Amino acid sequence: MHDFTQRKFLSFPLERQHKKCAEIVRSLYELGLQGGSIQEGLAAYNQLLNWMCLPPLNELSAKTLANCYHCHLKQARVFKKEHDFLPTVKTNDRPQGEEVWPIAIYLDQLRSAHNVGSIIRTVEAFALGSLYFSSQTPFTNNKQVQDVSMGTHQWVTCHQNIELEALRRPIIALETSDEAISLNEFIFPATFTLVVGNEEYGCSDTTLALADYLIEIPLRGRKNSLNVANAFAIAASEINRQKRFKQ
């Protein structure tokens, strides 16, 4: 997990020490998601904690690892500009969904009722959270929104006329940017606000200024963007995967 001597490690600035710890914790978290053994990595991590005169990590829950990861990033002053951020088909609907997660999804000036309806359907399918609509985004009283959502707009809590600043932190913007962290590397906290932006120009400058993190979906083709509803579905699936592991 690391090849540092104590002398070498302690020669690093404190911020770099915390950044190295965050990298190890992220590796442990990913191993846990894959069902691998994390004992060797845990021993290496606890060794670094001992050198830093910090208490060892004894609890191996995903929640604890995620908390440690974000704590180290904060101490390392790693924010949105750094990359170090985490087949059975069921066709029958259920009479009752699972408990909705404490996540806010903010639709930042979306124009297409079709995209909005699709996003609502995805939110309901994953019981992802509550939706917040900016002033120019078609609301649930729009017929096309209702039709595309396949009626799921009735089961998703939706709000209008609430400013992004009033929503829960951290604010995470799904945005294609050189500063963005790969979705595959980002570890979502227990509660947060996810922002998806306009079909043409993405998130507004005001939103980007408020964002604590930017995340993007890694792509391999020529086109460096996806339809906003498709991009949201990919992000929602990753959030669902991480949330289920943490449970």
C-alpha cells in the first residue's frame, strides 16, 4: 500500500501526509466494493496514522472509510481541482418502493420536458432523493414531463423556487471540465446535493461557483458529452451502487 519509511513520510508537509492517507483509504474503499480483503492495506494505513500520532482505524464499515477519506482530503486541502476525489432482470413494479435517500437533485435551467421526465423516472427507480427545479425548468404540471416520467412524478418529492444555496452540502455538479473528478473515482458522502445542468451549456456560472466538487463521466469516444438525462442515469446508478455497499 505504501513504500515509505517513517523518516521519509514525516518529511512530507502535513497536507501531503493527509493526501497519501486519503489515497490509501480510497483503495481500501474500492477493495471493499469489489469484495476483496483489505487487511493488508488497513495495516499500512494504521501505520501511517501511528506515525502522525493519530488513533488507529478499527471499524471497517464503508461509512467509516468514507468519513476518513473526506477528513483526510479536507486536511490536505484537496478540493474540486484535484483528481483524488470515489444479471437478473426484474420487470414487475412493486406496490411500495424502498426508503428514499437524503439526497437533493437540482435541475439547473434544463429546457427539455423530455429530459426532465426521464430524470424523474430515474430518481424514482432508484428511490434516489428529492428534486428541486430552477425557475426555467419545466415542472411536474407539464404534460410531457408527466408522460415521459411514466407517472412516477406522483411518487417523487418535487420543489420549485428554492435557491441552490439553501440545499444540503456538499454541492456536487455533474459537469464536463478539466477540473472534474472521474465518477469512477469519487466517493459520494452520506448526504449531498447533485446538480445537473442545461442541455446546451451545462451548469451555470453561478452554480459552478457554489459547487464543492465537479464530477464527470469518463468517455472514450469522439463526442465529449452525453444527453443530460443519460448522464444523470449513469451517475444515479453509481450512487445506488455505493449506497447499497454502505448498507
